[in-house]
Amino acid sequence: MPEPILPPVLPDGPASAAARRAAFAEAVLAVAALVPEGSALSYGDVAELLGAGGPRQVGSVMSHYGSGVCWWRIIRSDGSLPEDLAAVARPKWGSEGTRTRNGKVRMVDARWQPTEAQFNVIDALGAALRGQNIGGR
């Protein structure tokens, strides 16, 4: 059984900007780690699930820290990635059975729908971030 994903712990009182960014990055990567083979989420989907940040902030986290998770499952809302990443992602999408068309993930088929238990994990991650100024919404 995998280790449970715990929400980030922010310092008491006003959290520093660096602590807020680190907590947001940890939460984004935890959500990315939950997405199963053959599924995908957009950057905006991740932000919406967490209730914090926005697509650009999620994209920034993925570009800086996403190499340790299945980054090819967190993509643009149109199902694409930058071409240099898409070239690496396409074989992964194929081996995982992710539905694609014209080199992009078919989000209508592949968008991940978390189970209730997974929503509870994501809600706990998001609750630790809510009210923090992440730089998005």
C-alpha cells in the first residue's frame, strides 16, 4: 500500500512567500501523482481541484519540479504539451492507452475523475492552501 499523501504544513501565522510556493508545489505534485495511467488533467483542472492558484502556476510547478511524477498526464487544456515535451510524452501516452488524436490527448476521453477517497485527499491538500496568496486567483 502506498504511503498516504499528507497535506503540506504551513507555519503558524502569515506564511512566508517561499513557504506558500513550496506548499503549493507539493500539493500540485501530489495531485499529479494520483492521476492513473491512461488519464490526464489540464493545468487548470489541477488548480480547480486544489482551489488554489491557476493554470499558469500549475504549469510553472510542473516545468520546475514535475520530473519526479508522471508529468505527461498534466497538460494544457487542449490536450497538448510544448513540442519538445510532446515528443517524449507521445510514446508514454501510447503505452498507457491514453486516447489521442493528432498528437494531442483527447481530454473528453482522458480527463481523470477522482474517486471519493481521492477527492478527500485532494480536499485535504487544498484546505491547507486556501486563503494563501499563491499568485493565481
